Amino acid sequence: MGARVKWVLPEYIEDILPAEAMRIERLRRGILDLFFEKNYELVMPPLLEYMDSLLTGTGHDLELRTFKVVDQLSGRMMGVRADITPQVARIDAHLLNRKGVTRLCYCGSVLHTRPAGPAATREPIQIGAELYGDAGVEADLEILQLLCEALELAGVRNARVDIGHVAVFRAIAQAAEVGAELEGQLFEALQKKDLPALKELTKKINSKTREALLLLPELYGGAEVLDAAEKKLPKLPELTRALGTLRKLAKACRLPAGFDLAELRGYHYHTGVVFDAYCDNVSGAASQPIARGGRYDEVGKAFGRARPATGFSIDLRNLAGAVK
């Protein structure tokens, strides 16, 4: 056997060579300058944190994506961040501790235990903006507009946004008083758009709730989806408010917008609007989002200081590949 090649990198970990590095750096500077113009302040959280702090309020999914190491100084378990957003929420809640609205932005590398897709890296560069202290739809509108401006500035092709709202499903499930276990099973079936499983799980639920849950996977498309939802879904106050928020976002969005009322990504983390942005030429997979965002009010509460929160993050390496 020949000598082992010592300079081979781990799978899905790559060097960034000069041409790509320059594209990434130009995008980083341009997008951060846009954030600064909109009065977002830059923060730089650490690469490592203790696990109990790093994953506060984020749910099980992020834990699976987080590399864990033992701190040689304290003996405690630490994690290499897989997402910067919870760190920024911690900074807002505990270090800045301001009253009123706070606007923060960031840019840095994160590390994932597994790649998000076949052509994805395990070391994305995450750039994003977060708005704290405003529970109104105006904050969601500001964040969505800022994302649209960032993608326009980058010059991506055929950018579009898919928007959902976790309160649509949550309101239906709570009105039917389904237990936590069944709610979790319904959530899984809706995420996979698994109609046979959904039909089986809803057999013992009252007919109105069953009809509403079976309708959700079909409520996908343009603004007509919101009209259909208003006519066919139960008249629940929280659900009606969610549809009203989605209508306002549809009118204000600078990019083509679609709606998916069965989109429950981050259901145990997000508390309101969720959105994914897409464009052409992303890592060879059209289904891979270039950016993700939404409202996540419960994270501040998990840090001991309840603060409304909404924001988004962009995968800067994917963005650079898309505008190559």
C-alpha cells in the first residue's frame, strides 16, 4: 500500500480558493453594509459555547447537527455552533439587555455534523439579521424586505420566497385538543405531506378538524391559497390573524411569493411566520433554500427574558455559488 495521503480533508469540508473567496468577501461586505444602512449592529458570537447555553430553546434538530467536545478547562460539554441565531438571541437577552427594539446582524462560519444536502458543505458561512422587541407584523415585514434587498444586491437569478405560518396548524391542533403525542405525529405527517398517514392519524378526530388537517397539504401556491384557506379552514381567531399576516407579507414582498400552509419547519422553535428563499444555481439543487427565516419569540423566553424576535440567515457560500 502506498503512503497515506495526509492532506486530504474530511468529507464535505473544502478549502475556499481565491476566485470563490473573493466572491464571498464581496458579498459579505455588500450585505453587511446594507444591514448597517438599516441600523443593524454587528455582533460576533464565539465559535464554541457550553451545550446548555448553545442549544437553549432550539429543539432536538439542532442538537443532532452540533459537534460536541469536552472542555479541557472545566470538564463540561461544549458545542461548535451549528447556527448563530440562538447565540444572537442570548446576546440580546443577557448582554445587551435593552428595552425596546434592538437590531443585530452577524456573519461567521458554522459547522454541521452532516451536510444539509448531497452538494452541501458541512461548514457554511452564515450571514443574517435579527430584530428583537417588536411583536407586530411590521417587524416581519421589515425582515422580509431586508432579505429581498440583500438578494437583489447579490444579483441572484429568479429569486422567490415561500412563506408559511406555524400558527395555522397549531390553532387547528389546539382547538381539537389533541394530545402532545398525536400533535407530534400529525406534524411529522404534514412535513412529509404523507396523506395516507395523515388520514390514518385523523380517524378519531372530529370531522371538521379532520377536514381542515387533510386540506393543509393542498394549500400550496400563490395568493389564491390564502383565499381558499379563509373559506375552507375553521374560523379560529389565531388562524385568522395568521392569514391576515400572510396577506400583508404577500403585498409587501419585493420578490415573487408563494405560500405553503403545511410548512412547519422549526415548528418547536418558530412561533409565527416562516419563510424560505430560493434562486437558480444553488449547489446544483433547486430545492435547497438560499436563505431561511421567521419569527421565534419563544427563544428569548427560554433565555429567561421573553423578547419577540424575527430574523433570517443566508448561506453565503451557496449565495456566492449562485451568482458565479
